[in-house]
Amino acid sequence: MVAFILESGLRFDGTITLGNIITALTFIFLAIIAWRDMNWRVKNLEDWRKTHEIDAHARDELIGRVELALTRITTIFEARKAR
């Protein structure tokens, strides 16, 4: 591959300046930071979802217990009303 490049006459472009190199390196650096930040945000969203999923499960269990207690109270009330 390298031999092909050398034989084809490809040469370093002398019009590339330090500004071009700094721009390219800055772009790569900022892309890496953006990727890291995106991973951090996704991780936080997943943690938030798991936390609230547990909260939702606990809420559903609590609602079930309240409904059971309400059913028992209603049964007792109906039994006393029937006397």
C-alpha cells in the first residue's frame, strides 16, 4: 500500500498550514469531549429511569395494599350496616 502511494506520485501538500493542523486537532478533541459527555448523559438517564422504575413498583405495591385495606373496611362497614 505504501509502495503504491509512493509510486503514484502522491506528495505532501505544502499548502497545509499550522492553522489547518490546529483546526483538525481541535475538531478531534471536541468530538471526543462531545462523545464522553453524551455517554455521561445517557448513563444518568438510565440511572434515573431505573430509580423511578423502582419507585413506580413501590407505588404500585402501596396502591395494592391501600385497595386491600379499603376492601376490608368496606366489608366490615357492610357487615355492621346489615346488623
